[in-house]
Amino acid sequence: MKIALIGKDGQLGWELQHTLTSVGEVISLGREELDVTDVDAVQRTLIELQPDLIINASAYTEVDLAETHVGLATNINAIAPGVMAETARKLSAVFIHYSTDYVFDGKNNISYLETDLTNPLSVYGKSKLMGEENIKQAGDAYLILRTSWVYSLRGNSFVNKVLGWSRNNKTLRIVIDQISCPTWARALAEITTQAIATNNANLLDILRERRGIYHLAGSGYTSRYEWAKQILANDPKRTEQLIQTIEPVPSSEFPTAAVRHLFSALNNEKFAGVFSLRLPNWEDALQVALNG
Ligand SMILES: NC(=O)c1ccc[n+]([C@@H]2O[C@H](COP(=O)([O-])OP(=O)(O)OC[C@H]3O[C@@H](n4cnc5c(N)ncnc54)[C@H](OP(=O)(O)O)[C@@H]3O)[C@@H](O)[C@H]2O)c1
């Protein structure tokens, strides 16, 4: 199987570059090889490559900056995925894309189902929802995997931020009223790869039949405050921490350009039922991520 991976240098893309090699020949494209705002280049590159599977891990993920970079966020998160899905259909290729809990308004008090009403509060959330709609309209054998609170130990993730803050501060103030599912990028890459591997023989037909939106996030849910506490508790270099107190604070203490929803845990049962696969509990995954 020939796989075109778009967005190879992001948290998830970097992990997918490695996991996907177990299921096929991976052609990994970063922004330098393919700027997804250039829709002609997206079509041309994919047609030249003739992949059996296209995976889009690229996205405009700067949630606050998106409020003032609406055009760019729309091009990357909405227009480009539609073009990828359409090109995949023309090539009889499978298309896998990732979306977000930001499509919801966070007013639920139980985990969101795929059938729950969307109502994004931010430009980022709106652009990702538009991407979903464009894929649904143009796509054929596609999966849209909605995930949340993705972290890796590379780059500027919440996990790395908390570890960094802990080296320089005695007190941390972390929001307690935002609740969702921390999702380790490596585990998400692995489960995506497993879903492909277990259906490898007839992927196009199987995914055509199973196409649609699935929630796929770390099992269980927590607040940012509790997540931060667990990050510090699992820190392999705890002796380097200066932290004496972690203070829970409401989101209103940290005004941001984009409105943050409060509760956005995702219910993963549909994916588990259809693919017989489930991401580990967020606490177990965090422990493995930090301690191997
Ligand atoms: N991070 C989260 O908490 C979170 C939560 C829910 C859903 N998601 C979704 O999960 C997926 C993966 O997220 P992630 O955390 O891995 O994102 P990420 O680390 O921000 O990676 C996104 C990648 O997209 C690339 N990109 C941005 N603009 C591009 C362009 N014009 N052309 C080509 N590449 C471009 C970036 O390249 P540069 O490195 O050059 O900027 C980066 O490598 C995304 O669909 C995201 O919306 C993420």
C-alpha cells in the first residue's frame, strides 16, 4: 500500500511517519514539500503520487491566532481537506483526516456522541467543522477522527509546558473548569495504523462502508488541573521540580482571544464498536509517555 502522509512534522504527523511504515510505503510531506494552502499543488502532488491512502495530519492549530487569521485557518482546516477528499475519491484512495472537540460548544454534561449537535465557539472550531462538511460532500471512503487535547513530548504541548513551568515556579495556577480527554499523539498514531492494518486487505471497500465521523480520544476524561497534577506526579525528573503548590483556578482568570468550551469529553464507543479498537485510559497513556 502506498500512503501519502500530509503534515508530517506536527505532533501527530511525526508519530504517524513512524507507525505507518508497518502497513505500507509512506511518502511523508511537510509544509516544505506541500503547502496545503496551494490547492493546485495538493491535487497535483497527490495525482503524481497515486497513493492508495491519504492521511491528513496538517492543520492550523493556533486556536487564539485563528481568531485574527480567519482566511488562513479556513484555507488549511476547511478548504484543503475538502480538496484532499475529492482527490482521494478521484484516485479511488482512502482518506483519513483528524478533527476536534472544538466543533462542540462544551455545554454537555456527558461525553459527546458523533450525533450530538455541533456549535463551535471559535474560528478554529468553525474552520474544522467546515472541513468536516467539505470532506463529507466531496469524499468517498473517508474517516474523520475527532480527537482532543493531543500532546506529545516533542514541541510545545501542554505536557511539556507544565514540565517547563515546574522547573521555574513554586506555584502553578491551572484551570479546573475545562474538561476533556488528554490524547497521546503516539497512541493516536498507533490506533490509526492498527485500524488500517486490520482491514488492509480490502481497505477501500471497508472504509467506504464505514465512512463517517468517529470520536477517538484518550479514554476517560479530566480537568486541566488534574492533568497537570498527573504530569508532575509522573515526571521522570521530579527532583528538578521547584513546585510547592498547584492552585486550581477558573478559566476566567486566563482570558484568551478564542472562547474555550468547558466540557468537551468525547465518547469513543462508536469507534470501539466498529473497529474493535480503543485508546488506553488517559492516565495510563500519560504514564507510558513519560516513563516508557
Ligand atoms: N493539538 C490538539 O490539542 C488537538 C486537539 C484536537 C484535535 N486536533 C487535531 O489533530 C490533528 C493533529 O494535530 P497536531 O496537534 O498534531 O497539530 P500540530 O502539531 O499543530 O501539527 C500541524 C501540522 O500542520 C502543518 N501545517 C500547518 N499549516 C500548513 C500548511 N499550510 N501546509 C502544510 N502543512 C501545514 C504544521 O506545519 P508547521 O510545523 O510547519 O507549522 C504542523 O506540522 C489536527 O487535525 C488537529 O486539528 C489537535
